[in-house]
Amino acid sequence: MSIRTPFLILLLCASAAAQNPFETFTISQQALAQGDTAGYGRYALRAYTMAPFDLWFAHNLARAYAMNGQKTKCIELLDDLAVLGFDFGVENDEGFRNVWRHSLLKGITARAKKGSVRTASTHAFVLPEKDLVPEGIAYDPRRTTFFLSSVYKRKVVSVLPDGTPQDLLPETADGLFSTLGLRVDAARNQLWVLSSLQASRTRVKDPVNVGKGRVHQYDLATMKLVNTYAPADSLSHLFNDLTVASNGDVYITDSDNGSVYKVDAANRTMSVWYDAKDMFYPNGITMSPDQRCLFVAHWQGISRIGLDDRVPVLLTAKQKTTMTGIDGLSFYDGALIAVQNSAGPQSRVMRFDLNRTYDAVTKATVLESAHPDHRIPTTGVIVGDDLYYIANSQLQSFDAEGNILPPAMLHAPVVLKLPLAAPQP
């Protein structure tokens, strides 16, 4: 699920005494709205200083620099953003009027536009339900069938080899909330489904259970429920994504609590495995091929966590890149494949090649950016040498009361197929 949705909620909760970068960012916007350009600059700088990896904060500061006559600093930040491959459209933003005629701006904007668009995917299949709002996708190699979750309809859909969709798990079956992450455990012929209820963005309303999360385990041979796991507490949970170890253990990100949960396959118990208070909004998660560590995407970037010592290591990079704003995360051929939907104005799919110790990115490659079908792409599943990923989850296609937009404003869900293997010479 997109990281910017909870960010917006946090921004609305800002107070005059800023405690975190989101509140500080909001105060900068309030100062700007009041015509306090100097105050805008002060708070924009504070927010950026607290979280320099957040490109939206960097863009906000560049705008503040422009409006306060600090043209050189503005151009330097804009150049950094262009190098990272994002186009913020500054040439059409009145806030940057003071630098529109700067000698370097034309080259920077040209570089940003060139780096922000790359399309290499083709349509794998299109679903007819415009209001499905899919978030998670999985693949069953035994049946060559895809599964997609549904935030709005609280169900799971299967897509047969011929492209025919059908309801695999009907709406609210077995106590399903909004379904998010999905994963097939092919070795045990099981399907794992994460469901959480956030606010009122579902067709079947359930105000009593808002904030609750569940983990559902199904037998794929019979599609009967094997078990349901849920925390025995009163906290709000957003079970977002998951990965399955070779021994059957399941690791789950809880974005609301900054935690990673574990379902112990042998004992059939669920507990907090890592209390990730140092990682805000853990989301995508995947396992290394040697089964020795997890990779967890969160607001600050991607962390490697050893299964034995549970020590997190934030990945570094040799080249200029950004690992924030990642939703889906997969491991492929010594690299992490990431669906990056909230780092900047363009959504994209990234490949991060890793070193042998899995603690640094040796090369960052944009595989896809600003595809015409992108409307908050979320997660993907690797089948052979291809990534199949949800291109248009439409997670923000709701009004302020949580009602889904009219059909005319929605789009048919698209799953794109992106080749991952390097072209043969």
C-alpha cells in the first residue's frame, strides 16, 4: 500500500510545535499560505534537515530557496533531483519563477524529463472490475494462475491461464478485511492472505473492526481456510506485505506499528519478530536466496535484517539513487526489484544490484518509469524472468468520506509484464 496515504493523515495532524519532519513540512506550507516566505524557508529547511532522503522535502526546500532569492542553492537541489530521475515540473511552477531564466535550469529540466520516462512493459492482462482496487498479487506455478487482492471489495480474485478472472475468495469470506499482500507457498500448496481494515474504504462497511488486521492461511487444493492469525491486542494494525521462508515460516510487515511479525509454521503461532521502531512504515519485504536475511523497505530506504541476530543494516549505495517510497519488493538474480510508487512524482520499477554481503547497492537501474497505465502501482510477483505487477491500484480513488469514485472516473485494473533478464548480445 502506498506510503503517501498515511503521510497525508500525519500531515493533517500537525501542530504549532513541530515534533517530526511531516509536521514541520506542514508548518512550512501554512507559512507559505499566510505569505510568510521567510518562515516557509525556515521550516522547509528544518523538514529537509530531519529527512534529507525524502525527495518531496527536497523539492519543497528548492521551491523555498527560489522564493527567497537563494537561486544557487535552489539550482543545486533541482540538479540532484534530476540526477535521481524525477521530473517535478518546475518550469510550470510559479514558485520557481525566480530561477526560470537561470542558465542551468534548461539543462536540468531536460535531464529530468529524459530520465523520468522509460516504458518497457506490456499488458499481461486487464480485469473488468474497475472498483476492485487491487494491492497484492501472487502466482501459483502448479495451476499457472495469478491471484489479486482487493482493498475495496474485501476479496481475492484468481486469473486463469486463459485470462479469465473469477472470485477465488468471495467478499468478506472467512472474515476478510481489505485484502493486501498475497503469497503462494508452492512447496506446501498454500495461499497466504493479509487483510486489514483501514477507515471506510470498503464496499461492506465494518466500523467496529477498523484498525484490525488478520493473516489467513488457505489450502490451495481445497481453498479451505487452514488458520487465521491475529494479534491479541488493541493496537491498530496494517498488515501490508509478506514473504515465506523455505521452512514455511511467514514474515509480515505491519506498517501501522513499524513492526515485522512472524508466523511460526511449526508451532502455528504469530508474534512480533522485530519491533522496527527505527523504521517508519515498513512495507515491501523479501527473503535472500540463502535464507539468512530479510530485506524490508520502509520510508528511510531498505534494511537488511539477519534472521539469526535480527540486526538491521540500512543499505547504502555507490551511486546517487533513492530507496525510499518502495511498495513491492522481490529478490532476483542478485538484485532487489522494487516497485517505487511514492518517492517522487513518477512511479517506477527499480533494480538494485547488491554486493556479496547484501549491505550495499552496487548499481541502481530504472527499469520502468511513468508508464501510461501507472496509477499507484503497488506490488509484483516474479514468474521466470518477468515481473508481473499491478500498474494501477487506484488506492486514492476515494472521496473524503471514503466512498469510491464514480465508475466513469475509474480505470480497469491492469497487470503489466516487465522483462527482467538482460538482453542477450
